Amino acid sequence: MAQVHLRDVVKKYGAIQVVHGIDLEIQDNEFVVLVGPSGCGKSTTLRMIAGLEDISGGEITIGDRVVNDLPPRHRNISMVFQNYALYPHMTVRENLGFSLKIAKRPQDEIDRAVDEAAGILSLAEYLDRKPGELSGGQRQRVAMGRAIVRHPEVFLFDEPLSNLDAKLRTQMRTEIKKLHQKVKSTIVYVTHDQVEAMTLADRIVIMRDGHIEQVGTPLDVFESPANTFVATFIGSPPMNLLRGRITGDTISLTDGPLISLPPQFASNVADGQDVILGFRADNLMPVGHAMPMEGAYAEFKMTVNLSEPLGTETLLFGALAGKEVQAKMLNPRPLQNGEQLQFQLDLTRCHLFDAQTEQSLR
Amino acid sequence: MSRFRPPVWFVLLLPAIIILAAVVLIPLILSFYSSFTPYKLTRPDTLYKWIGTFNYEKAIKSTHFWAAFGRTVLLLTIALNLEMLMGLGLALLVNKVTYGQRALRTIMMFPMMFSPVLVGFQFKFIFNDNVGLVNNALQSLGLTDKAIPWLVDGQLAFIAILTAEMWSATSVFAILILAGLFAVPRDPIEAAKVDGCTPWQSFRHITLPYIMPFIYIALAIRSLDVARAYDIVQIMTNGGPARRTELLWTLIGRTGYIDAKMGYANAMGYISIFLAIFFTVYFFRKLNAARSELGMAG
Ligand SMILES: Nc1ncnc2c1ncn2[C@@H]1O[C@H](COP(=O)(O)OP(=O)(O)O)[C@@H](O)[C@H]1O
Ligand SMILES: [Mg+2]
């Protein structure tokens, strides 16, 4: 049983503060992904959980122990590093069994654990090679194997897939997900890749500049982003954001058309308030090339400057209110660049943010 | 018709070849040749008398030669091991220092800048039985009231020489091992910490394999130095008293210049070179093994 709790955790390097009082409760067996742009303090947070960095303030508990002053070896954790961090002078077998050897476990137990891990990760035929004789993907698997042989309470992953090519990354992503189902334990996983975060996580923690911006299930953060940062960070293509002002029951987009106020926000805004309207490409489609819209929608003309056929759908780049806006089209048909189409915007799926605070107005 | 035209690369290399031949090759050949003659500095004509391997046989049968040989190997073994351990300790300490490390590193180099002759004089003074620092200190502390004959007693003199050698060369190990410590990647050390290693275990299982190549390089360099040890011993004890601290090269030096038996001295010299070669080859093999262990061999 290992919950991980972070309470007001702070990290300073000298005078520079890089993690600003993070609160986070991770449940037993939960797969939590820390995601955010590079430099936002994900690794630092993870390394504080591991005990590789001192904690400048606050409290971290693993299970029911406060671990602030425990060295990594007493925290019962495993970590997978971005650069694998294998021991170059040991064979794969020795790498896998190292932690058990250090723990002075009997040799037959070590052999059994190593064989089991090698089986799970298909490493059996490489056991007698050294890390230098393995491919990137194989090294990655050894690093994961080294983490699982000990059956730790908590797994920590720091961007474990970022050194792999795209195909391998997708493959390993699935492997990690399967692994979590097989070896039940708590996982804290760091990545800057929102796709990885969405596909792996039970819950996503979105970080920026040493702060947590939002915590929620992948669907939560996708469907109801707490602010414009989360809105643009999660989801591909990023959410369209247009500035405007509330006038009566419409939004007057800056240098753009009037759009009726999405009904779900009607009671949350004041007349004259500056807002940011957000919507995803999936909710802006040309008339006649979309599923018919139910509920409230807005309609306006927009010039399409570029189209990218993606197979089942086509991504359209248009200009609205002086900004580039992405839309989608089903039923692909050849388009002329510069062609003007009538678009429908699904208002029920729109988001509204305050222009000053950039927080959601929901 | 056509005259021989040497290739351009040869012409360009010619000055270097000529200088190397003059400086290295000719003295080498001359000294090697002279080891087969009864050449005495005082009688130049003896250089032209060929006596075959007589000098070599004489050296191999000489107990003085083998005593010096054994003493050199002993000094080499003890000095290298102690210097290695102390250098390692020093490097680990300096590596921990964050503030003022550059200054420390510079200070650590000082002994290397001292000429061995100067080191010899320093320690000759330090170990002097009447006015030396060691005896004065021991007497002031009341540990002894005698004047300990540091440079006269065979074993004490050996210790005194060993101390001087270590003072002047521990920093060779420290500097090279420190370079090795700087090159140890952070990741595997952190992985080891997470894998449950105590600081000592991380050092033993991860750091040490990484710095072994550096240790072997230092050992190779220093084994050459000690196998050729001369200056410090020459100044401190002159191989004496009564040959009690005689090393190979003080013996050879005395035979060549005091006794003027150049041919014989050269023969002993050529036998002694094998000692240096043996240790160098040995440590380089160890070095390559340690490197391939880390997957660095190429
Ligand atoms: N040892 C350090 N000394 C000073 N600043 C550091 C150190 N390590 C990281 N930082 C800073 O802390 C911030 C967060 O770093 P990190 O946690 O590695 O980011 P992420 O993993 O999210 O990319 C960065 O701005 C980085 O420059
Ligand atoms: Mg990072």
C-alpha cells in the first residue's frame, strides 16, 4: 500500500525557487503523469519524491512515512531515468539483479526475479550482453526491468521514452500500460508529451513554472481545462483562443464577428467583461461537411487558407478575428486555398476564460 | 636517366627523422654497443674491445645487483600501493569540496613542481638525526630522547626514502583520479542510490569501476618513475650507508661515473629496463581490461 502525498513542497536552488509549494495526493496503485513544458519542475518534483534532491520546504509521505530526510535506499521506490542510467560494466543480468544483490537476497531468489523480469520485458536472450551492446529500445527495457525486479511500492519514471524513435515510443507506451496492469503499484510518470500523458494516466498533473495548473483525469483536463494554459497544452491541435468582449448576450470578438454567448456561461459573465473564447478544431466545421449540430451553435463565414488531409478528416487553417484558427472537415473534398466557407461553431462545447486571469469562467 | 626522387612526405619528415636519430637513436646504439665492451671512461681505447656478453653475465652473477633490484621492486610495490590509496583518498576528499576546489587542486600540484633533487634535500633535512624536524618533534613530544638514525639504519632509511617518494608523487594519483571522478556520469550513481546502495556501496560498485582506468594510468606512469628512481635516493643517502639503500639506478650511476665502468653500468642498465617495461606492460593490460569492462575499448 503506497499513497504518495506532497504537501506544500518547495524546492530552491540557492536563491532561485523552482517548485512553488506543490500539493498532490497520489492514491495507491494510481498511475499519475506529471506533464508540462520542459523546465517547469517535473523532474525536480520526481527527484524529490525519489530522495535524489533535498526538499527545501513542505512534506512528502510515502505510505504512512514522512520521507523528507530518508535517503533513496530507505524509500522503497524504483526509478527509470531518461538516459537509462544502466551500469555499463555489468551485464543485463547483473543490471537487473543488482538491487537484490545489494539487499543480500539469496542467489536463487535473484535468479528467479531476474528471469521473471526478463520474461515480462522479452529480455531473455540479451541477459549476458552489456548495455553497450543493446539498442535504445532494449536498454529502455533493461532500465524498466531493473525497476520491477524489486517490487517497489512506487515506480518513478522520468521521461523514459523521450530518447526513442516515434514507432518504438508508441510501442513502449503500450508496454508500460500493460506493465502497470501486471505489476500493480503506484506510478509517478514524468513527460513533456501530452499524448503520452493522455494515453497513460489515471490522472494528469499539468505543471507550469513550478506550479500545478490542474489535476484531473485525461478526460477532465481535455473537456474542462481550468485555464488557457491547460487548454492549449492538452489536445492536438491546440485549442483555438480568440479575444473578445461580452456585450449583452453576445461575445464581440476583437476585429471579428459577433457570436452568441454560449448558454452554459450566461450566468458567469458580466456585461463588458473582457474574455477569451476557446474552442477545439473538432467543434468548428463547415456547413455540409459535418455531423449536424444539436443545441446552440454560431454560424459565420471564414476564409480557408490551407488544408491538411488526415485521412478520415481534413484539418483546415482559416483566419478569424485576425488570428489563425484551426477547424475540421469530414467528407473530404478538394479545397481551393482562399476559398470562403460557411462554418458552424458548436457553442455547447466552447470554453470561456477571463481575459486577465486566463482562468476558466465555468 | 631519372634520378631517385624521394617522396614528398619523406622529405618533409627528414628533419624530424634526423633530429630523432641524433638525439635518441645514436646514443641508444652507442650505449647498447658499449655494454658489450669493457669501456672505462678513463681509458677511451677500451671502447673498441669486444668482450661479448661478459658484462651481462657479471651483472647476473652479482649479489649487489640483485639486492638493488629487489630493493627497487620492493620500493616500487610499497610506494605505488600507498600512493594509490592516499591519492584516492585525497581525490575523494577534494571532490567533495565545493568552495575553493580550484585553489586546492593547484596546491595539490605543488609537490609535482618540485625537482626531485630539491625533494631529496628537503627530506634529508627533515630526517636528519641531529637537527631534523622529525627527531625534534619526537623529542619535544617526549616520545623518545634518542637521536633516531633515520638515514643511517637500513630500514629507517628505506622508510625515509619512501616518505619522500610519496610526498612528491601522491598528487600524481590524486590529480589523475580526480580527473576520473569528474568523468563519472551522475546517472548510474543515482540509479545505484535508488537501487539501495549505501554511499560506500555506490563507490565500490559504480564509481570505482569508472575510475579504475585512471588508477592504472597513474600506476603505469609512476611505475616507470620508481623503476628509474635515482635523484631522491642519491641526495638523501647516496645508496648508503654501506649499500643499505642501494637502488638499481644509484648502483648503476656509481658504477658508471665513480668507478668509471661504463660498459658494465650500461649492461646493468639494459637489464633494468626490463623491470620498467614489465610493469608498464602489466598496467597497460590492466588498463585495457578495465576500459573494456566499461565498454570503452576501441
Ligand atoms: N541543479 C540545479 N541548479 C539550479 N537550477 C536547476 C537545477 N536543476 C534544475 N534547475 C532548474 O529548475 C527548473 C526545473 O527543472 P526540471 O525539474 O529539470 O524541469 P523539467 O524536468 O520539467 O524539464 C529549471 O528551470 C532548471 O533550470
Ligand atoms: Mg526533466
